[in-house]
Amino acid sequence: MPAETPRLSLDGITRRFGAVIANDSVSFAIAPGEIHALLGENGAGKSTLVKIIYGLLKPDAGTMRWDGKLVAPSDPRAARKLGIGMVFQHFSLFDAFTVAENIALGLDDAPDRRELSERIASVSTGYGLPLDPDRLVGSLSMGERQRVEIVRCLLQNPELLVMDEPTSVLTPQEAETLFATLRRLAGEGCSILYISHKLEEIRALCSRATVLRAGQVVGTCDPAAETAKSLAEMMIGSEFDAPRRQLVTTSEDIRLTVKGLNRPAGGAFGVALADIGFSVNAGEIFGIAGVAGNGQDELVEALAGEWRAPVADSIVVDGHPVGRLNAEARRGRGLFTLPEERNGHAAVPSMTLAFNTLLTARRRAGLLWNGIVRRGNVRRFAQEIVRAFDVRTFGVDVPATSLSGGNLQKFIVGREVLQNPSVFVVAQPTWGVDAGAAAAIHAALAGLARGGAAIVVVSQDLDELMSLTDRIAVISNGRLSRSLETARATVEEIGLLMGGAGGGARNAA
């Protein structure tokens, strides 16, 4: 009996960007109805490859076959016409438009409004992803927004669905719903190419995995027959041990206190903060979980000093009220904050790595003298970060945008950690980074805590929080739940709080 013709097969796909080879003769195939994982470190070539599949980039060499026939999609419209749908990691939705209006923008031949609304309701309900076509996207949770992107693809009857980090904005319960939908689609014959850094979900969901390293295929395996450790080792090419948080008795010295922090919603789709309160001791790592869009951005901005509280003692660092101080003055008191958005907020993409150190380290790392930049000190500090955090780069004089997401994240985390803050608030420290980079960042945070700093980690990744923190609280609709000892908390309990169960108690101290 002849072997089944692959839905998609790649043969020798190569793509260069100048002297850098992003994909080096990549070959693999995906069968009809298969859930196939694409694994690799940041910079391994995954994004380039899926952009070629979806028609956003053209390969320099190699061929692509669809159901056995040679194809070369010239753009996403041509890829969609073949039957390829893609759900990107970063959503492309307009907050002020309705669900139906957003979906219509992404369809090549959208039906009239009434028919489209009926199809959205039918398809979304049928696949367990219910949506109201008339709701404004700005009023949806991150999980619901992802449904919009998925349903938009499903309305085009895809035969291959490419998903990039699909659970990064979901609660555990929402992730299980998504997995059930993907398994049903696969059972109906739809092939799925699944990209994720969460190796345990790869093991649970995918029947086969292709592993990329430095742009080359280094192996294909059955994830269920592997461990998360062995998959990580295939990705990085060496032995890998995920660091475990060594819990110690933290000091009774309170380094950060937040009490009665209220903030009005910023804009039509912002989230108001209501009576936020918690404290963090020296040597403690305090986690704040939550689905994106529940007030995390507003809280991090308030802690950073990008938004100043009306009451000075609503935020206290080492006994000093800082609620009315700006970000620079708070850094002078030892309160450092690293925002979620790397490019444009934590780093300036067009500036060199060396000069990106000036954004936050100019005084504490001695990079200025009488207002004049000390270029030698700037380069030395940047080189120290690169060495200490194993940042893969051609040097410190390259622009930040030239680094992969994981390497840029290691650089900006290192920039802050090497300044030895007293209190460090970091949002989504390992979002979208590979296992090796995540391990390095976790080790740095744990080391900072061992040195006596108070750490606040705001993250949607429950696995990260469960392995790293001493206590966890959940932010939902601008309210913070009571804190739980991490060792006694369960993923199910925290997941329910992330979904809004419990109403958001007001004191996490």
C-alpha cells in the first residue's frame, strides 16, 4: 500500500539575510490530520520558515509541495487559497471594531454582514470557541481575542493551520479548550503546525516534532516518547538542567509595600486598579499571575513611576514612600522595573546594544561624567552583560533589532540585574523565549533574590511562576487576590482565579 501523500513537504528550504543563514536546507513533511511541532531555540529559524510557508518570504533555494504538487505562494493570499491558515503570536485586531468587522478584514471574500455573523456564531460554537459577532474586540479578554484569530482562519476551511505560541495568553482551562479544538480539527483531516516553547504541552498534544538548531533540522521525534529535558537538549545541542528555585527562609525585612493603590482606567479599553495591596520581603520572589488585559500593564506602570500615584505612601521601598516619584527617582531608591514590551519600551530597536545600556544604567553603572557619555564604560558594561548572560550577538555595536527575541530579553534582563536593584519588578520575563534563555533568566532572578533583593514577577506562564516564586497572587479585572504559598497552590486553583473566580480579594500581603 503506497504511503500517504504529505499535506505539506519542504525540501532543501534555504533563506539568507546577508551573511546570516536563517534556514539551511530545511526538509520535513506534515501528513494530513497530523499535529506536528516545530521546535527550536530563539534564532533557530522557526519564524523565517513559517513566513516562507505562509508566503510572507520567498526562499533562496529549495522547494515546497502541497498535496504532492510544487507550489510557491507569492503572498499570504496565495497561501490561504491553497488552504494554509496562520494564527500569529501577536494578534492583528482593532479594539474599536467588532468581532465581525475584524474577521471581515481578514477574509479575502467576506460575505455580507448578516451572513458573516451567522457563520461566526455557528463555527465558533461548533468548535467550542463561542464568540459574539457584535462585541467590540476591545472588550474581549486575551483568550477571546485569540478565538477571533482562530475562527477567522476556520471560516476559510484551512487544510493546514499554523499556530505560533498559541497558549501564551490563555489560562490552563482555556488552553485545554484549545487543545480539544485542535484535536477535533486534526480528526477532521486538518494538519496543524504547532510552535511553542512549552515542552510539556508539546508532549501532550503533538504526534511528531521537527527540531531546528542554527537553521538546520537536527532531528525528528515522537514528543510523547521524549521528556521535556531531552527535547530541550535536542534544541540546544547539549545537556540541559532547568534550574529549580531553592526556597530559603526569607528575611522579615519588607523591601516593597503596596497598599490602597487605585488607578483609573487609561482610555476606553484600559483597566482600573482597585485597592491593590501586597508586600514583598528581602530575598522573596512574589508572583502575579493573570490573563493579559486584567490590569498588569497598569500595575507595572504604576510601580515603575510611568504613572504616579496620588498618595506617596501607596508604594513604599525600604521604608521610603515613592508613590509620587518619577521613574528615575525610584531607580535612585533601588526600585527597578522591566516592562513586557522589549522593542520600543525596554529597548530602542535602532540603537546599538551598547547605547541601550544608557536607557537605565547611565548613573548606577557610571556611564556618565558631568553629563557626558563615557563611551569606554558604556562598551565595557555592555560587554559584561553579553558575557554574563551568554547573549548571542556579533558585538555590542550592533542594533538591538538584530538580536533574536530571546537574546534581546537576556540582554535587557542582564542590564537591570547587573545594577543590583533592591526591588526588581519584571513583566513576562521569558515570554516567547526558548528553554535555554528562560533557564538563564530564571537563574539570574533567583540569584538576585539570594542576594537580598525583593522580586516581583508578573507573568501569564503558570509553569514559570510555580517553579520560580515563593508566593503567588492573581490579578483579575484590576483586583488582586489574596496570596498563596506557591508550594501549596495548584495550577487548577490559580487557573480558576485567573478566569475571574473568587472575585479578586483585595489583599495579597
